[in-house]
Amino acid sequence: MNIKSFPLILTMSILLIVPPCIYAQHKTIDQRVDSLLSLMTLEEKIGQMNQYSGFWEATGPITEQGNKLEQVRNGQLGSLLNITGYEHTHELQEMALQSRLKIPLLFGQDVIHGYRTQFPIPLAEAASWDLEAIELSARIAAIEAAAAGVHWTFAPMVDIGRDPRWGRVMEGAGEDPYLGSLIAAARVKGFQGKGYGNTDAVMACVKHFAAYGASESGRDYNSVDMSYRMLNEIYLRPYKAAVDAGAATVMNSFNDINGIPATANSYIQRDLLKGQWKFGGFVVSDWGSIGEMINHGYSKDCYQAAQQAITAGSDMDMESRCYIGSLAQLVKDGKADARLVDDAVRRILTKKFEMGLFDDPFKYSNKEREKQQWNNPDNLRASRDMAKKSIVLLKNEKQLLPLDTKKKTIAMIGPLVKAVRDNIGFWSYAWPDDTARIVTQFDGVKNRAGKNITLTYAKGCGISDSSKAGFAQAVKIAKQADIVILSIGEAGNMSGEAKSRSNIHLPGVQEDLVKAVCATGKPVIVLINAGRPLVFNWTADHAQAILYTWWLGTKAGEAIADVLFGDYNPSGKLPMTFPRSEGQIPIYYNHFSTGRPPKSETDVNYVSAYIDLPNSPKFPFGYGLSYTTFKYSEPVLNRSTINASEKLQVKVSITNTGNYDGKETVQLYIRDLVGSVVRPVKQLIGFQQVFLKKGETKEITFNIGVDDLKFYDNNVNLVAEPGDFEVFVGGSSATELKKTFTLL
Ligand code: GLC
């Protein structure tokens, strides 16, 4: 068609009605994007940058949005979240294809730890330190979600969490940058599989960029203020790992960082993410965060907020309406560069092409696939496997655990024994058949205990109320039992978004219930269910056995029974430090020495300590027991010095000295004794999981190179400095098994 012979008006009208297949003739995605961009009006471009939540699920405060369906038909919405399932996704995609250029919608969803099959909350999964299992968990979540028409999950959340008052620690991988980076990469690989665009994969979205977990006082959405050195040294590492693993998208965070809200923060979004890190995907704002810059006092109105956000590299506006409402005017007023709009739209369209949505907008809305994945037994098995690996054994006096199935009476007491949906925690999906599918802790134990065991039950008390009316019945059945299993903790929705707690003790009168039951003198096993570290000192000091069971998902009850009866020897290790008191927070293992480090747990003689608490956490990072015991040899180094091109070999032998086969996570820490900035007393730089039959010994080797010793110096350069180092090996960050070496 030689368009030169047509008068301009006729050409324009043809372009306006011509189906968009003309851009489908190009080969590369870049060419197809260029071609489509050339056809788009400014309003259509901004429509692609606009995202609203769906019709029934709100995961944040709803802004007034007018007629969403009209906006879908007019190409004023590029994406919707909280729309899942064949019916809804198909119907909405049909509407999107009524728009002039027929650009398909992207469907986003918070698939954080499972979709149809709930896996343990991410913090629990982190306690497994099992990267393969964690990747498989994300893989299965992606398969189930993609089968339900989801293109894009708003996960992994990789925010470093050092403050258990913050409810969203449940969503991440804990306090350590090294472990957090490996888990971030594993989750991205799991979600994206062999590549998004395959119908069993979804785009990942690493969040919340950045440093959201450092919100002051553990209060959600609160300010973050720290040196750029600390930001790079600790908080940015897992995001970088996720981007390096190929994360398709990034979500920014609600918090301001050093006075500038993340969504308008050019340093993190343009200089670092899109600049130094060469991130080629797009950035979506977190729910309303662009418009919330008005509340921050950083923007006087949506017009200014849109200008600040697009300038700083926020490509898609979730729910604030500032882009759809103001961006076109900003461009027309010369206040926003149209090239930034084009760059944002290019990034978004590129992902839609890569997802294959222009070739087949309905490829993910597939009734058959959705049905196949709706009750997949393999997925349930994987969830149970992940759950049992996530459980941490904190105490086991006199080998009370594992239980045998000889004749006895077991009393199960506590508000969470028969809880159902609490087991799946926050950021999970409530399906109508949950009561049938979610295995309660009582049913898990009942089904495993067998006919010789009589199981009794009393709730004892509520989770948060102050009534002790149930204590008498609880004490009564405790006295009649041989062993008591107490299941206590938070409610499943007491951690998660907007769930900060100033007091992280066991809620309500639960610790009083523990005291009343322990007073019977019966052996007591305590299961603690929570989405964060809790403070439970009396229980920790008096119960004979304690399992930290987090929130373990659809198969919680079975996984807990697997561990209680020894079908699985617990192997979890804490991904966060457990404080003795809120007064110690923030508390984390990789702290600096200070000029007056305490010389012991009780040293208060002009040292950095509290006069009313021991100088240590209740349980340290990396801690977790087994039903067996492991003995470590002294680490052996193959040399005492290395230069920048050499590797230091660290060998250690571990022997299973107990009565059960078991898995140990051998952890490798260093301490840089003198640096151009102060350096932490310990820093995790490696770990290996080793399975040992009882009596078996294995030798583990670590290799340390100069890259493992690098840190951000005062000029925010990643450097390794010559000097002396200590290297530690052990089963927790409290290990004192060490040797020294020198970097030349
Ligand atoms: C929420 C959360 C974010 C989530 C988004 C969409 O406010 O902060 O993690 O992905 O909104 O639900």
C-alpha cells in the first residue's frame, strides 16, 4: 500500500481504524514495540501506565476510579490486579481488545507463598535454608497462578527485616543480606521458570524497592533514614540479586528514603536500578504510592506527584490515578519529557510482547489448565515437604521429642490447635473449601498418632482476649494426660501488611495458660505459630520442648505431625534474631562491635549493654536444634594468607553424635577485624546443608575468595581491604569455632 498517494486525512483515518496487526509483521520485539508506539496517542500511552485493582479484592485503600470497564475498553488501563480465574481474565481481556489498538491487559496478583496450594509464609521457608525447596515453592505457585490466568506476581518480597515489630517480616527472608540474596534469586527463578511467556510461568516483581524493612520503629509505611553506605551494604543486596536473576519487574516502596519517597527517588530507581544495574524491565509503584507523596508532604498535588514519579523512573501507577489524571497535561505543559513516557511505555509493552500476549491475549486463560492445577496432589506434597523443613526446634529437654505411638494420652491445648485459616497466614487465598483442604494441627496429630494414643483437646483461651474461663478445662485434661502439646501464638492476620505490633509478646493470656499447664508438672511441648519472632521468655525457660511452626500453609497439621512423631527430623535454622524484649530491637547478629563490647552475657561495667537484660538475644540468627546432635571439628585452613587471586580453603568435619539421622546447615561467617569503616562482628558468607546418618562423619569444604570479603566503604565503593580476618564455622551465628587468616 503506497500511503503517499492518500491525502493525509484519509491516511490518519486509516491509521486510526487499522487493526494493530501491522506491527505484528516485524520480527524483533523492539521493532514491534517501535511500530506500536508510533501508532499510539499520548493518552493511549499513559493508559498503559495505569493500573487499577479488580472488583472484589482490595489490598490497599481504594481510590475513586470511575468506570473501570469503560477505561479498559478505551485503552486507559494497561493492567489490572486482583483479577484471577479463567472467567474474569477472559472477559476483561475481551474488553481490552475492543480498544483501538487492541493492547492486551497484564493481570498482576500477590502470589506470595502459593496460589491454590498455600505454602509456608516466606519467612518460614527462609528458615529451611533449602534453596531448592524454596525455588520449587515459587515454581508451583507460578504454575497454579498462571493456570488461573495470572501473568505477573508481586513477589518476591526481599526486604531485609531486622525489626520483628514490623508485620511484613513474614513476607521476606529475614535479616541477612547473603541468605536473603540467595533466596531472592531462587524465588525469581521459581516464578519465572524457563522464562515468562511460558504458560507455566509468571513475571516476578521484586519488592519493595527499597529498604522498606527499615521503616523506623517497625511501624509500617514509616520513614527510612540511613547512610547510602548502609543502604548498599545491607538493604540493596537482595534486590540486586533478584534483578541479576532476571526479575521482569520491580515494585517500589511506600517509604521515604533519606527524605525522598522511593517512588520519586532517582538515586535508587534511575541511578542504581536502571543505570548501574542495567535493569530493562519496568517499575510499578506500590499501591497508591505516587499519590501518597501528597501525604508525605513531598508533592502538593497529583500533578506534581506524577511529574516527580515519572522523572524518577516509576513506569506504572498502581491505583493512585495520578498518571491517568495528570501526565498528559504535564507533557503538554512541557513539565514532563515525552521521552520518559515513551521509555516507560516501551518497558511495559516489551513485557507484554515477551509474555506473548499480542500473539495470543488469551494464552493464560485456559479452562483446562486451571482445572488440572486446582487440586494437584504433587503440589500438596511439595507444600508439606516445604512446611516440615521450615519448622525450627528451639528446645528439646530430655529428648521429649520425637513422640512415639505407644499407648498414652496426649492433651492438645491452645487457641491454634483447631484453627483452620490461621495456618495459611497473611497474603494467602481463602478458598470456599479451605475447611476441607487445610489440615488443622489437631487433625494432623490425630491422623498420625494411631490407635494407641488417646487425644484430648481444650482451647484453653482465645488468641488475644483476656478470659481465663477455659483454663480449668485445659488444666483438667492436662492432668489426665501423659504429655501436653500446647499450640499458641498470634492469629494468622496479626502479621503481614499494616500489622505492626509494639508488643511482640504472646498475645492475650496465652503465657498464663502455659504457666497453668506447666504447673501440672506434665511434660509440655509448645508449638509457637507466628509470622514474626515473638517474645516468650517464660515459655522458653519452662517448657520442655518448643517448635517454632510459623504459618505452614495448607498442609500445616501434617507437617507438624511429621516432626512431632519423628517422621522428619527438624532442620530449620532461624532467619531472624529472636529478642528477649522489644527493648532490644533492632537486634541482629551482624552488628558492629562498638568501643565497649560486653565481655560476657552479664557484663554491665561501662559497656554497651542493658542493665536489665543479658547481652544476647533469646535465640540467635541461624539457630535451630535437631533430634540428633552434631559435633564440629576445629576448622582447618589450607593457608594463613591469601591475596586477591587466591582462595582460602576451610575444611570442617561434622559428626552425627546422636540417635537420629538428620540434616545440619553448616554456616560460614567471617569477621574483618579492622576496616576503613567499622565491620560487623560476624557476617554470613556461606552455608552448606549436609545429611548425616547417626554416627556418620562428613567433611565439608568452603572456599573463600576476595569477593567474599568485599564491603561498601565510606565512598560507597565495593572494596576488599588487606588485613586480618576471623573465619567461623558452626550451626548458628553464635558459633565460636574460628581460625584467623590474612588478606594480603
Ligand atoms: C500492597 C502491598 C504490595 C502489594 C500491592 C498490591 O499495598 O504493599 O506488596 O503487592 O499492594 O496488592
